[in-house]
Amino acid sequence: MPSKIVVILATLVTIAPRMRLGLYLLEEVFVVLVAIAAMLVLTSSVAIGLVLFSNGARFGFLWLKARFIRMHHHFCPRQTTG
């Protein structure tokens, strides 16, 4: 590994200054693209999580409502019509 670093440093020293600037700009563009990708992944995961949570909460409340109605119906005395 250290020999690769020495080779890379030696190559960077021999590169013309204009080429170094191009490599620097390329590296900056890459960093910006990685940051944008990370923000998109984070935003997408939060949005998906909110959708799944709201859907689960809706089903949970419907289940609780059905259970409450069933329990209330079970304990209420039935009225006869007549």
C-alpha cells in the first residue's frame, strides 16, 4: 500500500498544473454528486418511512375501532323490538 501512495504522489508531481486543476475540479464535482446522492437517499427513505408509518397507523386505528365496536356490541344489552 505505501508503494502505491508513493507512485500516486510521484505521478501527481509530474502532472502539469493545468491537469492538476482539472483533477481537482473533477474531485470536487464527484464530492458534490456524492453529497447530492446521499441527500436524495436520505430524503427518499424519510418519505417512504412516513408513508409506511401513516399506512400502518391507519390500519391500526381501523383495527382498534373494529375491536372497540365488537367489544361494545358484546357488552351492551340487546333491545328487543316488539
